[in-house]
Amino acid sequence: MKRLNGKLLFGGIITFVVLILLVALNPFGYNDLGYREVVETPTGKKYVIFENGVYMKFPGSKITTYPNVITISHRGEGMGAMIESKSILIRFNDATEARAQTVVRFRLPPSEPDMMMLHSEYINKEYLSLKGLAPYTIECLKNSAQLMDSEQHYSGGRAQLSQFFQDQLEYGLFILDTQESFARDTLTGEMKRIYESKIRVSKDGTKERKDSDLKRFGIHIASATIENVDYESQVDEKLKKKIEASTRESVSKQNLVTAQQEAMTAEAEGRRRLVEIEYEEKQNQTQKVVQAETQVKLAIKDKEKQKIALDGARLEAQKIKALADAEAYAKDRMMKADGALDKKLETYREVQKMWAEAFMHYKGDLVPQFQTGASSTGNAGLEFMDLMSAKAAMDLSVKMKMKEGN
């Protein structure tokens, strides 16, 4: 029994010692999500744990933890970045200054050889951020600002500056050459000397760059943002004057456009009115032409009617003449046939009527009141009437029976 108790006690002591050794030596490691760990064993072996979770390690190994993505912030306020610095002082190509706020996220290399080379160069994430990533961010931003002046930036070059910034972060700094030129100031209108930075281009057309540590270590840019650019006071004053000048110019241009539009409207209205007048005149001309043509046609029709009427009159005259000639011929034939008895009788009637009317108005005595010779055998009035009748008959060649003894 004593021997059994001694064995149990010895086993417990051994177990306790083993547990103490396990706790002290800790052969297990744990890698959090979003991180990686560089393991350095006492024997000098190095390797990287990328996967999340528990892993085995040699007791006494040195563990260095890196985040998969390191954020470098130059905003002057805490946001969980590895480096929290003040805004970056930049100088534009026209020698004006500004302070820029940036946030850049660097993605560490996914391969073990690149990660081991990075670790051997910078030792830990703090040193990498402070001595590698932050200075490189500042240098890329300053180099990008040299490619434009402040006026270009606030006149629409913000996106271009961001593009220059991210391009150099990813692939390396541009090699710049300074060129002298002259340009007219947009505010004062004066000519000024300008020293302009240009990207050096090789013979094959590619942009020349400085070697990038990020590219050498396999670091990539997850995102790069220029959040704000605060110009110095003289730039703000110039910007204010330019905005005022631009506003005046815009108003002037708008007034000019309005005046031109009104002139164009008036011109268009005038052309429209001329077209209307021309159309109205053409209508009047057409109407007059139609009226004239109508009158001509009516005149022609009237002339044709008159000709028809004249022809009808001529025919009627010819008809009348023919009838008259026929009637005259008939009368002539009749007169020749009966000695123109009708005419003679008509003339006889007229003569008888004339002397009868004259005799009727005679106021004297038909019978003489006094006789001196032999007595008359008849009435003197009757004898006068017989004489006149006989004379008319003789004039008309009418054989009329005369009284015996006359």
C-alpha cells in the first residue's frame, strides 16, 4: 500500500512538472484573423503563419505579428491606423504650399519569401510603418504635387493628383525634369516665368521611375485617398479673386449669350417676317395672275360669244334680208301681176281722204245763189267730187267708169 501511494505521488509530481514546463515553454501558438506571424525558432529556422487559428511551434520560438494590411494616416486624428501623423506639407509647381490629409492602406506580401525578406529588413510592423511606409507616402505625395500648380488643382485637378499619388505608391516615384516657360497669369493678365516639372520619358515611351521598396518586397496598395487639401492664405486669396473674376466673366458671358440669343431671335423673327411677306406677295401675285388669266379667258369667251352673236346677227340679217328680198320679190311679182293694185288703192284712198277732209272743212256755198246763164243740169259739189275721183283714177291708171257727158 505504501509502495502504491509512493508511485501515485511520484506520478503526480512528474505530471505537475510537465504541466509547468508546457506552460512555461508554450509549444502552441494562435494567429488572429487579419494577421500573420513570423516564427523564429531557437535553432534559427524562420517561417510565416498566414492561416487563422492554432499552430504548433518549437518551445522558446520568437513570434513577430504583422497585420495583413497596414494603414498609414496623415490626418492628425486617431482612426486605428498604425501611424497617426499630422497632415503633409506639400508644395505645388508654382511654389505655393498646402497641407494635405491622406489615408493609405498597404497590403503586405502574400508569399513567405517576400514576407521573410521584409521582416529581415524592418524587423517589426512599427519599424516598417515608421521608417518605410510613412516616409514613402510623404515622398509620393510631394512628388505628385510638383506635377501641377495650385490653380490647376483647385480648377479640377484633384482627381489627377490622386491618380499621380496612387500610381507612384504602387510602381515607384517618377523622375522629374524641370523646364522653364512663360505663361500669362489668369488673374492679373501679366506674363510670368514658370518652372514646370515634367515626367522623364525614356526612348521607348515609358515613364522613368526610382526603384520602389514596396515593389521589391511585394507590397501592394489596397487604397490611397487624398481626403483634403488646405491651401495657404495667399492661394485662398487668389482663389477668391479668381472665383470673383470667373463669376464676373460668367455673368458677362451669360449677358453676351443672352444678347446674342436675342439678336438671333430678332434675326430669326425678321427672316420669318420676310418669309411671310414674300409668301403674302407671292399669294397676291398669284391671285393677280389668276385674276388676269381669268379675265383673259373671260374676254376670250366673251369675244367668242360676241363672234357667235355677230355671226348670229349676220345670219339673222341675212335671213331678214332674204325674207325682205323674198317679200319684195313677192310684192314686185304681185304688183307686176295686178298692176300694183294694192299700192294704187292705198294711194287712191289717201288722196280721197285728203280732199274729202278739205271739202269737209269748206265753209262756202256748194250751190250758187245766183245764176246768170243756162240752168245747170247737176249739183256743182257732186261734179267736183266726180272730177277729183276721175283725176285720181287717171293718175293711178285705174280704169273707172265715168259718168256719161263728163
